[in-house]
Amino acid sequence: MIGIVMFFVALFALLLGFPVAFTFGGIALIFGVWAEGIEMFAFMPYRIQSIMENTVLMAVPLFVFMGLVLQKTRLAEQLLESMGRLFGGVRGGIAISTVLVGALLAASTGVVGASVVAMGLISLPVMLKYNYDKGLACGTICASGTLGQIIPPSIVLILLGDVLGVPVGDLFQAAVWPGLVLVGAYVIYILIYAKLNPEAAQPIPSDGSVSRKQEVLTALKAIIPPLALIVVVLGSIFAGIATPTESAALGGAGAIVLAILYRQFSWSMVYDASKETVKVTAMVFAILLGATAFSMAFTYTGGDYLVEEWMLQLPGDKWGFLIITMLVILILGFFIDFVEICFIIVPILAPIAEILGINMTWFAILIAMNLQTSFLTPPFGFSLFYLKGVAPASVSTRDIYRGVMPFIAIQIVVLTSLLVFPEFYGM
């Protein structure tokens, strides 16, 4: 039971606000030495070296850099302005354009915080100006900003591919259809909401000074450059021309080219993007090192055998395991970040999934879809904090919480359909 006690102590420490990497590493050291002695950590340097030599994880800083460069090119602003004019005449059109731009930003930048902040600064004031329901406006922005968790190139999918031993390219291909279904579900919800509540999502009066043809051309000019980058990055992976790491490097170079095209390139911009990339990468790898020590102590103390024995005794065979797993990850997502779940929870569950004969690609997509929900769930959903930080004073925390609830329900419905009807998604 030492491993199980260790897990709950770590969870309690995280809830108290202790740094993630040091919490996992410190608790692993305390419990490991207590249970097995300091000799247990003799192989830790070799594990660290293995992590640092992992070529799959090299894609993480490269994709983060690509996203940060694109964030600084006013890409989101131009996309939102163009899409807003295209769909503004439709009831709920600004919210629909926000969802579509969120999908494009997810596929081109994949940085959740940047997407939520950008759309919160640009789209939220416009929706409030046209008397959109505050809950609908906030929920749409938060949900759209988190699409980068499931739509490739997703950092979550890269981490899951490494943990589960599944090719990242396969995960990227498998995630496209679920991501598009989720986007479609958001749009359908907004249309239904606007139909039932006409005053809550009014259309924008048309501007007679600009023709429809000009609006379409302006939108295409804003959409085609990032779309071309998406096609090059993902297309090179899907066609087998490049590995995810190589395509991530290509994406970083492509982002620089787009910055030049948008006339936003400067060496200070490159420096700022590089500095932020180092911060994000250092955070991810520090957590990975702490999680490695934790998983090693958990395994040595027999915690993995206890979890495996309990999971294999669940009624319903693999379906009982999958349902319990999804519920546990969903609940943990209320309190801890996706990185910790990827590095601590998933390695414990992966061997059990293999014993039960579960398709690991499908299993990874289920987890990724579930982890996306963690960005929206109160009280610690990161998207909620990102939006609150840039929202005007008239938007309360209650408005944000109320707004995300329907989108959380939509994500759970899509996750359930992916669980029950995997063949519909090509799994």
C-alpha cells in the first residue's frame, strides 16, 4: 500500500500549491528511501539520459516555438476580423467564427493560453458590444481555445505517443476526425442556442461599403497562409515524408516565413519567442524528471501491481476498465494539469490496457479528448484563468463558469461517442 499512499500524498501536496516537479521528485525520494533505500535511485541518471536523448520529445520545443512565433504575427487578430465579417450576418455568427478561428489556431499554433488570450482580447469585446449573452461568449472562447489539445499538432498527443509507445504520426492522423466532430458540435450548439435565444446572439448589421466578394477575398488572404503551413506540417507527417520532429522543425521555419510575410518579423520577436519556448520546455522536462522518479518509486513499492490487480478485477472486462479510467482522468483533471496526468497516471494504466488488448491509438485519443476537458473544468481549468485575466470587469467569474458548462457537456458527449462508436471515427 506504500505506493497508493505515496500517490495520495502527492495529490494532496499539489492541491496545497507546491511546485509539481519538486512535489513528485521529493515525495518519490522520501518514500523510495523509506521503502527500498537510497540504492533504488542508482539507475536514475540513466533514466534522465534516456529522456534527454528521446528524439520524439524534441518535437515539443519546436512546435511550441512555431506557435509562439505565429502568436506574435497578429495571425489571430486578422483571422477573427475576417471570419467575423464573413459570418457576422448569421445569428450567433461571431461565436461561430470564434470556433472556426480556434480550430485554425489549434492546427497552426497549438498554444492554448495564447489562443484563449488572443480571442478574449479581440472577440469578447465585439460579442459584448452586440449584446451577446456573457456566458455564451465566454464559453465559446474558452472551448475554442482548448481545441489545440486534440487537433494536431498537439503537445498532448506528442507526450501520449511517447508514454504509450505509439507513433506520433498515427496519433495525429487519428485525432483529425474527433477534432472536427468536436468543432461541428460546438457550431451546432451555438446555432441552436441562437435560434432559441434570439436576443442572446444577434447578427451584426451588414456594412454596405464593403461588397461580399471583398469580404470573401479578405478572409481568404487571412486564412490561406496559416492553412498552407498546416498542410505542409501535417501533410509531411501523414504522407510519411517527415517524422513529427522533422515536421516540427519545418513548422518553426514556416512560422518565421509567415512572420516575414505579415511584416511582423524582428530579432527581438525571435528572442522573445525563443525565451518563452525555453520556459515551457524546461517546465515540461522538469515535470517529466520528477514524474520519472515518482513512477520508479511507485513501481518499486508495488503500487503498479496493486492497481493492475484491482483494474483487472473490474466487471465488464475492458469496458469496465475504460469507463473507470475515463472517470478517474476526468475527475483528476479538475485538480491537476494534463502534463502530470500524462506522466504519472497514464504509465500506470498503459500496461493494463495492453493486457486487455485495447487499441493503444484509440486509448490515446480517448485520453487526449478527456484531458482537453480539464482545461475547462472549475475550479482549476487553465482556460478559465486565461480568459478572466483579459476579460473586462463587467464579466464575472460566475459568467465564465456558467458559459463553459454546456461545452464541457458537449465534450463529454463526443468522448462518449468516441468510446462507444470508435469505428465511426476510423479507429
